[in-house]
Amino acid sequence: MPELTPFHLAIPVHDLVAARAFYGGLLGCLEGRSAENWVDFDFFGHQLVCHAVAGGEHEQPAHNPVDGHDVPVPHFGMVLEMRDWEALAAQLKAAGVAFVFEPTVRFKGRPGEQATMFLTDPSGNALEFKAFRDIEAQLFARQ
């Protein structure tokens, strides 16, 4: 797989202190530049910018059924090496994170078999972390 350049993603948050605790504290993302109403994070080598927005809760995300799970849409996240995914899953469970759905394996025995877990940040943004035993063969495998 060719080396990828970092992506940039900006998301709305309601509380930068909570965003710093979640992304910086819980997920261990290093903080970059910031201002009064936004903060950059090194999200696994990618630039994630949390922008403080006024208002209440986000609209509830839509859901699509995927292999027996109601996957929240929109969502973002990372494809990790299996050992890193397993370590993150253990870390999040030990921290008492409330998952949208618990770490699991979906598409078992089929093309694209993957370990996956979903959670939300304090502002309701949905995140997915996934891993494959063989990323190159499985990431874009067709069913």
C-alpha cells in the first residue's frame, strides 16, 4: 500500500475542555496549534481540528445497517494495526468508555473481515476504529 499523506478534518464540538480531555487525554492525541475557539490534534498522524460551536446537541446521526449493527452516519476514525486496535480497545474498556457498539469482529469469515468499535466524543461525534489481519488484502475487499 503506498504511503498516504495526512488528511485534515474539522469537526464541531461544544466544549474545548471536554474535547481536550477526550482527544488529548483519553486517546492520547498530541495537541498542536490552538486559539480561543479551536484546537488542532495529531489524530494518529492526521490533522483533526475541533471547532467550538454554539448551540445544543448535534442532530442525532442517521444509521445504516452493516452486518447486524446500526452504524452511525456520519462517523470518522482510523484503520489501525491489529495490535494497536487491541491495545486501544483494552484502554477504552479500562477507562469505562460507553461504546456505541463494543469492540467486535464483523464480516467473520468473509472478505473484509474486520475488528471494529464505535464510540462518541463528548459532543456526539461518532468515531470508528477498525483493524484487519491483512490490511492490504482486506481493506478494500469486495463482498
